[in-house]
Amino acid sequence: MKNIVLTGFMGTGKSSVGKVLAERLGYKFCDLDTVIMGETGLSINDIFAEHGEARFRALESRAVQRVASKQGMVIATGGGAVIDPENRRLLRASGVVVNLCAPPELILERLRSESDRPLLKDDRSLEKIEAMLHEREPFYADADIRIDTAGKKVEDVAQEILAYLHGKL
Ligand code: S3P
């Protein structure tokens, strides 16, 4: 049974869509950040603050390796998980990769009240989000399907993915 891998920038709805999708498919849901927090007993903020981004990326790669070897899972990846080529290879090999996207203005709006995004801690501006999106675009484009989530309800996005998956699992 193939996995469904959700990729995309912070605030594109990977976790909320993933939970609904998993329920509809009868698959298990797994959020990579939650796996990392469970393993370390630390929040994502604390991992970045106490050990740095490189350590976080190493933990993230380990979580990708573990989760990608399972089957029948809906996997919500962290926004930066697809930067690493080996992570991308493993995730693509494990199933169908669905990229969720949204315009930077909407991402900013969605993340405005959030305090658990260490990469935007010092600069939570539209320019910063645009620059990161631009830099990561090739990695997000490396997907089987891309879905713009702007103006859509979580259920509608899940439904769109289900329609795409029909006959592919
Ligand atoms: C990150 C995204 C976060 C989390 C970490 C780094 C990124 O996950 O993994 O803060 O590099 O974009 P979400 O996309 O679930 O917010």
C-alpha cells in the first residue's frame, strides 16, 4: 500500500488536510514534526534553539527514513523536509507525493499568530516568506500533483486529493 506524502511550505495546511485524508482513506496519519518531538521530548522551537537547524535536519532525515519504510500512511512533512535530495528520493519512492501550495500573502496571514516556526522567528515578513518560497520552489515542484489551497476548505482539498488518487493506490 502506497503512502500519501504531503509536502509544502509552513501554513499550507499539510497537517489539517492530512488528518482528514487519512480518515477518509482509513490510513494512519503521521506528522514528521510530531515524530521528531516524540523522539526527542523537545518542541521544534527547543530543538532549533538548543541544538541548531543542522541537528533538526538530521533528526528530520532519520524520521523520513523510518516513516517512508512503512505502508498505508498519510505523511505530513515539515516544510523543509524536501530540501534534502535523499529525503525527496525516499518520500517519492514510498508513494504519491502531493504538494500543497498557497500564495505568500495567505501563508503570512495563516502564520501570523503562530509562535512555533523557528525559521520565521526573527523575520516574519512577506519578503522573507517570498524568498523562502522562491528558494524551495524546485523541491515543492518535485511532486505528482500540486494543489493550491487558497480559498478552499480543508475538506475540499482532501476531496481533491482523493479524486486524484482514485485508481492510483
Ligand atoms: C520548517 C517547517 C516546520 C518545521 C520546522 C522547519 C521549514 O514544519 O519542520 O519549523 O523548514 O519550513 P511545518 O511546515 O509543519 O510548519
